[in-house]
Amino acid sequence: MTSILVLGGSQFVSKALAKYLIKENYKVDILTRSQHPIDYAGFRTHLIADRRDKDQLEQVLKGRSYDYVFDISAYTKKDIEILIDVLPKSDLKRYVFCSSGSVYHHSENWIDEEGSRGANPNWGVYGLDKKVAEDYVFSYAEKELPITIFRPSYIYGEGNNLYREAYLFDRIEQGKPIPVPIGDCQVQFIYITDAVKMMASVINHTFSVGKAYNVTYKTPVNWKTWIETAELVVGKKAKVVHVDETLLPDKIKTRHYFPFRHVSYLLSNEKALAHGLYEPSIDLLEGLSLAYVDFKNNPMDRLDKTMNKVDEVANGNTNLIDYI
């Protein structure tokens, strides 16, 4: 039976991936720092270690081997250096690194996997760290370590611990105004189930060795569509406030009052589909419907400390914002 190690397993993406692989009858180990409870069963072993502590990682992996390693919890080159140094490689068919679409330089156009990567002021250190980590993984591909890299767009849905769609549901349900930056930037989402199925589709898929893939649902949306779709799901009209950011004080940035960066984010997934990987099928209406059921059934503390100016902007001077 195929043996798999998931780096992570306690929150959102890594948790959803582990649960999906278990459901597909793979032999799954998860590795976490044990800072969050594991509320599902079916995995073989829960390995507990700080991946940034080489001695701990070496100890828990000693004597173990895996066909596939899905690395969901790595953010920096250092995270990956330590893991690859101690990871048993004799039986390894694939090391899969979950990177991010934030590794690309900013563009208002569609970005394919050959797009220019590097520092992007919209994503800051996070995106650059992921890019540097990718470079290290690619360097190992040249040493015949079988690797695949995935670059997701905005992931949403069941178990999301980020205050994004939950913020939208909260504001609509409570009748609170939702401040939205003026502009027609286009972004892409992918529902969590589609994201993990796409990553898992590299199992027994040898053509994907050494390659990177964008992970997203193909159809872009703007903030208006995002909110209108949530209105349909909740069954209640949203109170939208259009914000002219040129009139905001310099100290207030988009992320102080809105759960996303106000920039276009368009990733082409044509390469993944051409190579025969799983094709995402859940559109925004279905995805937000599923997310809303989860929101109602599984309340979580998702508050975003960065969003500390929501009410100040939403209820501010009418010279600053335009109510509709």
C-alpha cells in the first residue's frame, strides 16, 4: 500500500489533504508540532516534532520511509533544507511542495508557470520566502530527487482558518456594512476540495516530476461578484460601502479593512490540465454554498488582527466613502 507523509495535518489545507488521502485508502502519517488538536481518525501515526529542529525531525523520521511526501507546512528555504537533509529517500517517489501564487512578480494579466518570479510588494516577505524555497526544491530536482511544486490562488472553504468568506458571512448576516475598495481587479479562488484533489493527483503520475503547477479554478471574479454570490448563499442583501482609497489616510491600507489585497491575481492552470492532473470543478456559487454550511455548523474564532479599521472605514466620513 502506498505510504504517505503529510507535513501538517491539523489545519485547513494540510488537514483537508490528510483526510482526503485517508479516504482514498492510502497509508498516511501526519507530522505536526501538536499545537492544535487532531479531530479526525484514520491516519497511521501522528509524528510530533518541530520541523525546524533537526534533531527532533531526525528522531521521529528514523527508520521510516515514504512513497510520497506532501509538504504543506514549509514557508522558507530553511524549513525545506532540514527536511530534505533527514528525509529517507530510498523509496521516495515524490516530494510535493505546496508553494503559492504569490511567488510571481505582479501582473494584471494571466500568469502561467513560466511567469517571472521574485519580490512582489503585494505579498511581501511571504511570497519571496516561498520563491526562495521553490528555488531550493528545483535545485534538488536537478539532483534527481523527484519533486513537484504547486502554486495555489486563494483557497477557501470548509475549515478555512483565515477570516475571508467567514468575514463576508458575518457582515451580511449581522447587517453590518462591508467596505470594499473601488476598482475592478480580477482574482481567482479554488475550493479546498478541488485544491487537495489537484495536489493528490500527482500520485502515480510520473509526467509531473520536476514541474510546477498553478492551482486554481479557471474563472476569475471581481469583488462585486464575490459579494453578490455570498448574498445568494446567505439569502440576504449585503450593505456594501465603496471605498476610494485615494481619500483614505496613509496609515489605512486595504488589508486594514478588507480580507484580501486589492490587486489582480490571475493564474493560468492550462499546463496542469494539459498534463492530465485533476481539473477543479467547484465554481464560486457551489463553493460558497458549501463554505456557508461549514460556517454555520462549525463556528471558529477566525478574526484577523490586521483588519482593525473595518468599522472606522465603513462608518467614516461620507467624504471618504460612498454608501450604496
